[in-house]
Amino acid sequence: MSAIPTYDAEQLAGMLAILPDVDSVELKLTVPDNFQRSAVRALGIDPLDAVLRQVAFVDTPDLRLSSAGVVLRARRTQRKPGDLTVKLRPAMPHDVPDGYRGHEGFKVELDASPAGYTCSCSLTVEAPDRRVRKLMIGDRGIHGLLDDDQRALLGERLPGDVGVDDLTVLGPINLLKCRFRAKGYPRRMVAELWVLPDGTRILELSTKAPPDEAFQAAAETKALLAGKGLDLGSPQETKTKAALAALTAGDGAPGEQ
């Protein structure tokens, strides 16, 4: 989350080259399990401010989409409509297919953490919660939920021998999302606590910034977290990668948790 100032010269040059062409930068930090309680307390996060969410991924059982750089995600949020996202990751700004820039729900984002950075593009479309729930419990397929633009974006990297009918729902996973402001820090932050099927908990802290404020935001965030005693050098793991690994380690069949 605060690693931008410590990247080597090659990484910094690569980031500087693409920053003008991304829509936003998200700074992330994964907090180790044994420090999660102390991090919540130190940052003044109130668990009662959290919103309950469910996330499911759609892929083949052997993760062919993920291997091809595609994330297909369904999401439910407490007392809100659901949504569906097609994400290409990695995807540099010059890789964005024609016609998507400026499309509602489409963004090109750079994610940075102490482990490095990656760039992605994604298209998110709102969907009725009842339809997303039916998908998650296995009562309907994904094809009818995607709009034409999402299907076209998915087709950019869909392996030739994989059809939409070959895809299956992995999950859902329950999580808590809390937006908060830490004392003395000028930006809004987000804490997400994911509870994986094997009982593992992932706590991710994040904040977003416009591209021209990325380095300033990184410096401010590093100062905040270091001042709270949080370990900025701990091993990092993306939520999606960890979730997919956990969901396919055992029974990833659809069903409410």
C-alpha cells in the first residue's frame, strides 16, 4: 500500500509511463492474521460500520480464465443491488479494446502494494440482487447476466476451447467492508475482511487516489501505517488469488455460506 517510494528504478519508470493513462490508483496492504486485531484498534475502525457482502467468481474448475488473465466476478451487497464485473488483469492502458474508454462502469486502474504493482481494466454492470443470488446458489448461469459489452470484453481473452457453458460458480465468500477515516490522515480508507472456506481471514487496507496524487498518497499512507506500528514488509497476497486457491482446494460448488 505504501511501497511506491521503495520500488526500484525500473519499476518506477514503468509506473510513471502508465500513470497518465489510468483512471485511478489504488494502494493496498494485506495485514497478517496475527496483527489484524491490533490494526483495527490502532486505526480506529468500528466494526459496526461495516457492510456485509458476498463475492463469487466464475471460472472453470481448473481456473482457465484466471490463467488467461480474466477475472469474472459476481457480488452482492447488503441492502443494495448486486453487480457483475469482467476484469482483464494485467492489462496496460494501450491494451484496452477500442470503444470502452468512457463507457459507464469501465475503468483502467493501477493497483500498488509492497509486493509490486499491476494494471487492469474492468467493466462493472449493476444487476438485481435476486438474479445474482440465483447465480451464486446455482439456480442460473452467468451468460444471461452479462451484457453485450461485458461478453465482448470477456471474449478478448476467453481461451478458444472454453465456452460460457463450461464456467462454474466458485463461492460465494462472505466479507465485511468498512469505510473509515484514520485520525490525522486526509484520505478515506477501506478495510475488507474476507473469510475464506478454510477459515483463513484476509484483512486488506486500501485507499484510492487520482494518478497525479499517487506518490503523495503513498507517502502519507506509509507515514500513517508506520506510525501505527503496522508491518509494511509483511508477505502480501491478493484477495482474488487467495480466494480462488481456497475455493478450488476443496469443494468450490455454488451454495450459500
